[in-house]
Amino acid sequence: MSRGKDRKPHIGIYGRRNNGKSSLINCLSEQETAIVSDVAGTTTDPVKKSMEIFGIGPVILVDTAGIDDSGDLGKQRIKKTIQTISQIDLAVLLIINNEYNGFEKDLIHRFEKKNIPYILIHNKSDINPLRSDFAEKIRSEMSQEIIEFSCTKPSSLTTIVSLMKDRIPKSAYIYQSLIGDLIQADDVVLLVTPIDSEAPEGRMILPQVQLLRDVLDNDAVCITLKESELASYIKIMQPKPALVITDSQVFDKVDKSVPEDILMSSFSIVLARQKGNFEHYIQGTPKLGELKKGDKVLLLESCTHQVTCDDIGRIKIPRWLNEYAGNKLEYTVVSGLDELPGDITDYAIVIQCGGCMITKKQIQNRLQTAIDAGVPVTNYGMAIAFVHGIFSRAVLPFMKAKT
């Protein structure tokens, strides 16, 4: 099984309008991937392009709008460009005409604040070559070189690719096994997968597929069934499973069916450990027990999907939380990687989904604002386990793995 789009390194291409960002993408992909025009502002919104770069491998290139855009619409485009910084593993900043000032300095400040490595390129050097004094200025201020480049004579393209390869964090390539440290070869892992209105027609959701593959990769035995078959199967199952992983929304039923001596958790919590800030989740989850009437709860979905009457984030979690707290809480749901609404300190707690469709860096950057502000964070699976009174059991497999 492919490890999915979310695990490819994300490379953002930045610069002013008409600095040749789209042209560079075409040079890197060796095809007309991006629309190129002499008209400034041709790229109006960030666009992700999945491609293979020789020497690096599969990546996601993020083509962005110019950081010097103008007018009300231009300000919105710049805002979208800035938002992509939280989603990338490496930044490429294009400069032309030996010009470097507030626009570029602001971007570099944002890269450094998010610990994003970056590469500086002096583009369109066939029209206006890189001056030695300007290169020395960059070297002095940034402690790095600026590469002279022209898409019409891309002789330095190999240098750019080599720098990209060196500066993309190794963590962008490393695949961390989901439960490899929890199981051994020949162990039986039981996956409980409800088939309800949120289940896609004719297939399983991504976390379920990822767990299935991970079990097989670790030479263990995987058995998958619906929650309606669980109780009867547990009684006859030999050997007993080393681990049960369930969909969080049937936590309560699975908890009652699975004996206490069998470790149990959920798909969402497994993903929380792989991608989220697990220690902050552990610390933040009990704060659900302190919510008061009128408190605001921010729910973060990492993908967009059609809302159903059984929607886990918009319907079920709010209902369970209201029942648990005995108070009427206020809920805000943000889908995808859209900007968080208002001041993060307006919220009593942030609840993040498992994040199967985005990268570890994207989730951690998304949560960092709340963590820095002292706002507790938790995860869909942990929150559901907490309100059903089984939080300690649901995280026990991972606590055992730490000892």
C-alpha cells in the first residue's frame, strides 16, 4: 500500500509576483505543470502539485501567490500564502533584480519562527545577473548562499535539487510504525470497524487501512470485524488478541465486550501518538472535566467531507460532551487547514481529529498556537474515551510502551 500523499515532503515556493515561481516548478518537474505568464499575479491561490523530482523522489510542491500583491483581494491572497508556511517542510524563496527588503525579510522571519529550513534563489539571472555585493549581503545577513538561476538556462538546477535534498528534514521521509512497538510477530490484532452512514461506500476509511497494513508489516495477524460481531467472537477467539483497536464512536460498547486483561485503544488515539503532540494531549484531556456552561470548544477537522447526521466532530462529540458536562457549551468547527477563528485564548479547549490526511508537521504547527497560549489540547479519540470513563484504559497501551 502506498504511504499516501500526506507523507510526501511539502516544499513551498515563495516570492513576489512575477518572480518566476511557477516557472521554477515547471523546471523542477520538467513539464508544464504550472501556468506561466508575464502578467503579475497569475497564481492567485496556493496550489499543491504532487510530482516526482529526480534526485529527491515524490514531493508536494506548493505554488503560492505573490507576497507583494495589492488591493483587498491581494491581501486575502497574501493571507493564504502565509497560511501555507505551517504546512511545509522546506521553503524556496525567489528573489529577482538583486532586490531584497521587507517582503522577503518578513517571510524569512516566519520561516525561522516555524523552524522551516529555506533556500534562497536569485531568479531570472539571464535578465539581471546576481551582483557579487548583493550575494555578500545575503551571505552576511542570512549566513547562507544565494543561488543564481534562470529557467531559460537551468544549469544550476542540479545545485538547487541537491540543496533541497539536504535541507528537507529527515522526519519528512521517515515513516513511524503505528503500533510496531506494541505488538510482536504472530500476535493477533483485532480491528473493530463500524459500518455506518459515515463509512464510505464500498471501502474502509484511511486509518483503518493504515492500521491493517501496519499490522501486516509487523508480521502479525489482523482480524477485522464490526462491533456487532465483537462480543460473540471474543468468547471463542484463540489465541486472545494482544491488542484491540476500535473506532472511537463505539468505544463504550467495545469496552464492555473486551476483557480488562486485553489492551484496547482507538484508531484516532493511535494516529494521535504518531502525528500529534501526544504528551500535551495526555495533559489536556482531563481539562474536559472542568468545562463550564458557556465555555467555547474548538474542534479541528483535518479534511473536508460531507456532513451527515452521525458526523463525529459536529454531532456526536458535542452531544457526548454536553451530556458529560451537564452544561451547554459553544462549539466551533474548522475543516481542512483553514485559519483558526478569533483569538485562540477565547477557547477553553481544542480538540483535534486524528489527522490521517495531513502530515505530522501540519498537525503540530496547527496546535502550537494553542499550546503556546496555554490552551489545553486533546484529540477526538481521547476526548470520546474521557467522556465515556475509559480514558486511562484507552491510553494504557502507549503508557506501557514508554516504560
